[in-house]
Amino acid sequence: MSCRIVLLGPPGSGKGTQAPRLAKELGVPQIATGDLLRQAVKNGTELGKQAKGFLDRGELVPDELVVGLIDEQLKALNGKKGFVLDGFPRNPSQAKALEGITGIDLAVLVDVPRDEVVRRLSARRVCPNCGQIYHLEFRPPKRSGICDVCQGNLVQRSDDKPDVVAKRYDVQYNEQAAPLIESYRKASVLVEVDGRGSIESVFERILSEIQARKSAKKR
Ligand code: AP5
Ligand code: MG
């Protein structure tokens, strides 16, 4: 089985924490639409200017902008053997657009209940330079407020305010992603992983689902 993997899950489920580990383990690149959009906002590009309001309000950026971005990223892989997508697709129309670019082997849904999401996001800190993700309690930096990797000053994401988190969970995830998850389930490409517990144990669960799929395909 090639490793074309899509990570799904509510905000705060740990997609951004798990995606780089998974990509490293599988030897494939990771592409995160949220990171790319935040970078575009930071750099003041045309895409960033168009996306900023949507990000701040916790709404999906219009499909045509995100599909264009992902198309560019996937074409730049030049036929490499796989990828881990974090944050794309987010609705059925994005999934259809992805199908037009490439197939996928597996969609991994990392499931975390709403109260745990709120707990995680209220104490998340990120490095605006290198993107490393921290949690004040569960994954604290060695020095308070300073990134372990690049020594940047850690910040809170602007969309981690409680009202924006609620909108991201209730509208983006519960309403807009639900039919997408259902269609992946029907197509038998979906696996669901319990996203609770330690970062390490969630990683092991995701990996074992991928390995199980690979072995089943070989049989
Ligand atoms: P995006 O950046 O993708 O945000 P999201 O999906 O809301 O998810 P998050 O990044 O908030 O959470 P995560 O699952 O990555 O969790 P993390 O690993 O950080 O998108 C942001 C915005 O961009 C969207 O609102 C939209 O506007 C736009 N956008 C992006 N893609 C789009 C698309 N395709 N179409 C349209 N618009 C798009 O973990 C969270 C916290 O929990 C961290 O502090 C972490 O340290 C901690 N943690 C992680 N795992 C554990 C664990 N097992 N135990 C304890 N703590 C943990
Ligand atoms: Mg993320």
C-alpha cells in the first residue's frame, strides 16, 4: 500500500501533533493547510489577505483558495510515494477536488470529545517561527514561553479564543466535516482512532491501524 494518508478530527484532536511524527515514520512529506494559511497571513501574501478574516472567525476559507493551495503542494511532490494531509479535505466538495488530483489510501479520524478539545486548546502554545506545538500541561517547553526547537517566543493562536473554538468545533467539524467522514466510511477508507490518552499512545494507535490496513491489503 502506498501511504497517501488524510488526518481528520476536530480542532485540538492532535492532528498537528501527530502529522509530523507520522510523516517522519512513514518517510513521506506532511502538508497542513492551516499552517500554510497562517504562514500566508504572516507573510501578507494575496492568499493571506483573503484568508485572514475566515481564520480569525473560525470559518472555513473558501474552497477555491484552499484547493488551489493543495493542488500546488501536491504537484510539487513530483510523484513522490505518499503524503500525510492535515486539515484537508474538510468537506465533501474538497474531497471531490482531491479525488481529481490524487487518490488516497486511508483517512484516519482522530476522535476527541468536545470538553477535552476545549481543555487542550485553552492551554496550547505554538511557535510562530517553526510551527512546533506545545501544551502548558501536557507538552510544556523546557523554558517557559520559549520554543525548544528554534528559541522563538511562543504565542497563543488567535483562533484559540473560546468562542472561536466553539464555532470551529460545532460548525466546521460537527456540521461541515460530518458528511465527508460518512462518505469515507462508506468507501471503506476510514479508520477511527481514540485520540484520548498520551501523545505517544495516540501515535501508536494510529500507526497500528495503518500497519493493519497495509497487511490486509497484502493478503
Ligand atoms: P487548522 O490549523 O487545521 O486547525 P484545526 O483543524 O481547527 O485543528 P487545530 O490545529 O486547532 O488542532 P490539531 O488537531 O492540529 O491539534 P494540535 O496537534 O495542535 O485550521 C485552522 C483554520 O484554517 C480553520 O479554522 C480554517 O479557517 C482554515 N483552514 C484550514 N484548512 C482548511 C481547509 N481545508 N478548508 C478551509 N479552511 C481551512 O493539538 C492541540 C493541543 O493539544 C496542543 O496544545 C497539543 O500539545 C495538545 N495535545 C495534542 N495531543 C494531545 C494528547 N494526546 N494529550 C494531551 N494534549 C495533547
Ligand atoms: Mg493543527
